[in-house]
Amino acid sequence: MVKKTDRRAGVIVNASETKADKKLKSVNFNISPTRVLLLRNMVGPGEVDDELEDEVASECAKYGTVTRVLIFEITETNFPVDEAVRIFVQFKRSDETTKALNNLEGRFFGGRVVHASFYDEERFGKNELAPVPGEIPGYP
């Protein structure tokens, strides 16, 4: 369960954990929840294989109904390695996306720390998958 702490942040609350000394995971929402989840740093450049799309869809199906998975790889030289492969997962409902974000953000996959965020549905619908200028800190 997620308890909202402010407009763009929340804390995961697990009713079965009653000890006050346990730390709660906090996820900072970059935008209001959408039906599209962006996963970064799951794999590096050149590591996308034929099975990755199915693996991601299968894993994300634990959180809701996955309607589409798109993998976008940026091959530009000097592009940050942890941002080069962008995996988009569209869910049927935004609450499913929120559940997936809370469970996947900071999780390890193949020795990498996964970064999850909501993605603008309109941009996704137009296949605008590349980062906009200024979206990635330290990169134009």
C-alpha cells in the first residue's frame, strides 16, 4: 500500500510490518501517475536480446495488465550508459503502473539498479521515446 506524503512522493506502507524501527521505501514521482512506466538501467547498450521484451512483460504482469512493451535503445556515442536503453511498459490502469513503479524502482536486475518513472502518455502515443533536452542531468 502507498501512503502519499506530498504531491509527488509517497511511502510504501506494509500493514504486516508493525515495528516502528523498520525503514519505509519512499518513491519520488516525477509526474502525476500515468499508464506508462519508463524503466532505465535494466540492461546496457548492446545487451538487448530477443527475450528481453517478454521477460519485462512477464515481470510487469505481476502488477497489472500489460498492454504494450517497447524497447528503445540510444546508440549515440558518449550517451550515458545507464540511460541508453529505455524500456516502456504500458498498463491498462495508472494504479497498476504506480504499483509497478513502487516495486521496481531501486530493484536489481542483472547486477544493475533499475530506475523507474512515469512517462507521459501523449508522448508515448506519438512514439516520442527519446529524452528531451535537459531530461538527463549532465547531458544536453
